Amino acid sequence: MSTETLPADTGPTPSGTGGSRTPPKRVEGGVMSKPRGIVVTVIVALLALLWLFPLLWALINSFREYDYTQANGYLSFGGWTTSNYEEAWTRGNFGLHLKNSLMVTIPAVLLTLWLSSMVGFVLARFSYRFNLIMLGVFLAANLLPPQALLIPVFRMFREIPLPLFMSDSGSMLNSFWALILVNTAFQMGFCTFVLSNYMKTLPHEIYESAELDGASVWRQYWQLTMPLVRPALAALATLQFTWIYNEFFWATVLIQQGDKLPITSALNNLRGQFFTDTNLVAAGSIIVALPVLIVFFLLQKQFVSGLTLGSTKG
Amino acid sequence: MSLSRSSAVPRSALVTMAASRRSVLRGLALSGLAVGGANLLAACGGDDSGPSSGSGATVKFGMNEVEGAGPAYDRLKAMADAYAKDTGTDVKINSVEHNTFQESINTYLQGSPDDVFTWFAGFRMAQFAENGLITDLSDVWPIDGMSDSFKEASTAPDGKQYFVPKDYYPWAVFYRKSVFDENGWAPPETKDDFMSLMDEMQGKGVTPFAFGDKDGWPAMGTFDILNMRLNGYDFHMSLMAGEEKWDGDEVKLVFDTWRTLLPYHQADPLGRTWQEAATAMGKGECGMYLLGTFVADAVADVADDLDFFTFPELDASIGADALDAPIDGFCVAAGGQNQEAAKAMIKWLGSAEAADIANDNADVPFIAANSGASTSTYNALQKKSAEVVGAAANIAQFMDRDTNADFANTVMIPSIQDFLKNPDDIDGVTASIQEQANSIFG
């Protein structure tokens, strides 16, 4: 799993808000006295800069001509252009590949959240004997490197026939179904763990009254639990969207048809056989990173509150 | 990728145990899909795929170039379109980026491959032939206009052809004509000429050789040519096949000669890409550059001023008649659905007509493998390339195509880089290569 893929997105925001917001509230006495507050701000700002530097560097160079930077070096200033973006979009065929990515990511995120919320609900609400083992199995699967399963999964998918209207290759290989299923399977362990822990924090009394009012198990799940875990779902949706969208490994193994590759692999289209225009690749990377940033900023509030809510359980 | 473990079995071992039970079983396991696919075809008589060849047939064509990648894509696309138009065959193109295609070739061939796909000659082709992943094309050969040396390059160790060449490009020593003219320099013929030329360049403050090995593979070209000049083509090829010792005197001699030549190269090559090295030659800071003809792409503004000569002889008893000239072309996947139509198409792809169509429809032509192809679109460098390769007695494919891919990428790249970092520890480098070669070639 690629938990570290976009450190700059998750890194600065919690520390930034925590660092700058705390000092004014406790002007005197507290851990964050004024001089300490300044020190913390400086350190946090430095760390944020350190995280952001590579991104900003790529952003700046994505607006410069390759010929100019090749002649004058990357420390120079000038050669501004937006042609890299136009060329990256058309040459990388990003429209098509972005559509592919969304066709894999959105169903996979929904499926993961739905299935793992059901598992989490059962694990949190009922005390069967296998509960702990079950949770352990989900967690253990989380530790399994996907590379170790490469050959079994590949061979299995090759043998599973699909009707031609679902996959024009006639098997799971080269179909979006394969990617959706694989991503769902690999992300479920983590989601189940988070969601079941979160559901355990819901007061038991609510379920007792629901029981008294005659709510079925399904209703307790769908109409009672699901609305209450919305913050956790939103936080997970953000994370899962990022991870599955950024997923590269399974996409390159299971998809061999150029027009079905997701956008992360389409970034390779900007490389040449012998020659790579790094400024063009920088522009392409920025385009590819945009959807994740948009999703993150839209769901940011839920993401941060989801983090803190999860953490109080311990 | 761990699937490529199967290709870690050396060619020599495979040849000697070709008929043994283990290899038969492995072949079965690997070509499981191929067998299944063939049965399926036999069972349904190809009803759903129309005629098996000619008008109305469907051929899936996998190409390792994507739209926008430049002339390489335009040429392949033009060939596919022309074939579809002429024969009425439905050609379904699957275009994948060059490096991605190459890196996922193992899963591609064992998954649901296209019928015809672009590939390379040499060990890279032979290892798939051994594993039964590509189709025997000996009934497609001979192809009009393909010389014996191309036929040989298309032949796997079992003596059958599995490949149809499309084009090639030579590795040679490039230089700027104007720079050489200004200084009264001439391409060297003998070792003495060569050494005195380099000394003179240094005397004038010009670094004789541009050199960059940040990506790992460019320095393989230097190793190849030194080995072929010092130990001969035959030794080079058996060394690549894992049949000679890497810590023997021959290889040590190569590294030792390289060490004496290093002062004539740009210093600190590990921090420089080949593009940057080429730019240094383009600016006249360096006199020469040993690279493939693609060097012209990086110095487009002085490309007309470029010329080249083959690396001079270093040992008079061996001469200078061998060089690296990687050949690109096509294979038919054993897992493809329509073998007959695939063979019909691949035969056409090897023809002079196909090469002409490709070259007429792209900004930059390739050097066609077929000798019947028109050379009218060639630029001066390409015309000379065709002459030089035609005159060469032996053609190697370049290290990462001539030997096991695992060995080339995981052993040779870091080893050569270690050598360039510390040229004095030749014994250490060669011993370490041999140790790793033992585990890869068995």
C-alpha cells in the first residue's frame, strides 16, 4: 500500500493548523507560551517548506521550456511557457486515461467502504467468538505485500472467464473489473479496522433503544450506524481515493492494453525511448496530481475531524 | 518482476536439456494459455473471428509506441493502416508506451497478448522462443530482401526463426565534421592514430570523449565495443550467453583498457545523462561521442554537421569488423488468437514495401532491415549507417539485448557504475560480476 505517496498533502495541513492556531488561545502559562509559539511556528514553517519544495520546484519547471532549462540549467530564471501543459494533455492522452482512472477508482472506493462498513458493523456490534480472529485476519492481510501475490492473482485472473460484453479479452485480465476487485480486496483490511474501531465508540445505549423500538439488524446498520460514522467514511473516502487513484502496481500488471491504462501509467507516455523532457513530465505530474488535491480540499474538513475522532479511541 | 524468473535459466542450460522432462513441463506451464487458446479455436472453427486470414480477418497488433511519441509511432501506424487497407484485414492496434511495454512483456505474453507485436532481436527474443511464448516463424522465412545476417539475428538457438526484422541503428563514434575540419583531424584507423588523436584533442583543451552513464545503460555500449575489439565477436557473444568467465583475463583486459581510456572521457559520468553528454559534444567541448544514431535527436541544431566512424581497431589480429547495431522488429505471440493471419501480416511487415510506406509517412525515416527498401528518404547519417552495417562482418545487439535481462539490469548496470566510480578495483568488480553471473546463469 502506498501510504506515503502524497506526503505533502497530508503532512503540512494538520501540523500547520495545529501550530498556528494553538498559541493565540493560550497566551500565558500553557505549554505554548509566546516565545515557544514562535519557535514552533518557525520549525513547522521550515518543515512545511521542506515538504513542499519538490512540489513547488516541479510546478515552476513545468512552466518552463525544456530548451531553455537545458541551455541555462535549472537554477536559471526564464523561458516561461504553458505549452508543456497543452502538450502533456494531448500527448499523454490524459482525457481517456483520466476516465479510466475514475472508472476504477470510484466503484472501488464505494465498494470498499460499503463492504468494510458491513464487516466493521458486525465486528463492533456483536460479540461472536470469531470476532477477534476475524479482525486479526483483516489486519494481517493488510501487512501482506501485494508483490507476493502477483503471480497467484495474475494466474487466477487469467483463468476466470468473463463474457465479452464485460471484457473484450474474454478473461479478467485487461478489464476494469479486475482492478476494481483487486483494489477493493487490498484496501478492505485497513478500512475494516478503522471503521470497526470507530463504531465501537458509538454509545451502546443507542442500539438498546433501537432494539426496543423494533429496528432490525439491517436498519440498525443502514439507518443508525451509517449516518453516525459519516466523518470516518468521509476521511476514509479521501484516503482511499488517493491510494487507489495513485495505484500503479496492479494496473501495470493486470492491464496490457494501452487504451485501458489508468492515468498514473499514462504519465509514462511522456517519456521517450531514449529521451525524456523532464519539464513536460513535471507538467504531466501536476495534471495527474490535481484530482487528488481537489478531492482532498473538498473533503478536508471531514478528513481532519475524522483523524482526531479516530485518535481519541486509542 | 518475479515472473521473469523463468527467463533466468541460461540459454546454454536450456539447449542442453531441451528435451528433459523439466523443461517440457515448464514449457507446458508457460504455454498453458496458448494450448487452451488453440483448442478453443479448433473447437469453434474461428466462427466469431471471421476468416483466419485475408479479407475480413482480424489481427491484433501490439506496438511499443504511443501516439505523440514521434516518428516511431507514425511509421508503425502507417504500416498497420496500409496493411489493413490493402488486404481488407481488420487490424486492431494496441499501443503502449515503449518502456511500459517492455517492462510488462512477461505478463503481456502470458496474459492475453496481441497476435503480432513489436519486439527486439537477440537474447530478448530467444528467451521467449525457449519458453514457447512466441510462434515459430520458419515458414515465413525466407523474406525477399532480408540478408543472411538478419536471418541469423532472427533465429533462436533451436535453429528456427521467431522474428521478422524491421529496422536497426548502429552504435559508432560520432563527431562534428566542422570541428574535425577546423583542427585538421581525421577519423582514426589504427590504435596509434586513435591514441595520438585523443592526445592532440587534450592538448587543445578539448575532452576527447563525451561520456554520461546516469541511466546505467549507455556505458554498456563502451564495454561491448571494447570487448569486441579486444577479444573478438565470438568471445563477446559467448560471454553474453554466460559461457565464458567474467573474472577471466579477457574481461580484465577490457576493464584495464577502459581504465587507461577513462582520462580521455568526461569526468564523473555517473552524474550526467547521455543528453547532457551529447550537448557537450554539440557545443564542441568534447570531440567525440560513442553512442547510437539517436544521438542526433539530442543535438538537433547541429545534426547536419554530425558524422561518425566505427570504433578503430585495438588489436590488429582482431580488427574492427564487428559493431553493435540493435535490430527492432516483430514477433507473433503464441497466445495470440489468430496465428495464420498474424503470420500473413508479419511477412508483409518485413517486406520492402512496408518499410517504404513507413518511411514515406513519417518525418524521420528508419534504416530498413530489408535491402530492397528505398533509401531516398534517408539522411546522410542513415545512408552511411546502412553502408557501415552492411560492411560489418558481425553484428551484436547491445548488451541489454544480447544477454539475460536480469543480468544486464541488476548486475551489469551497477557493476559498470562501480567500476566508473573506482576504476582501480578491477579484480573486485570482475569477481563480483562472476559471482552474480553464477547464480543467474547457473
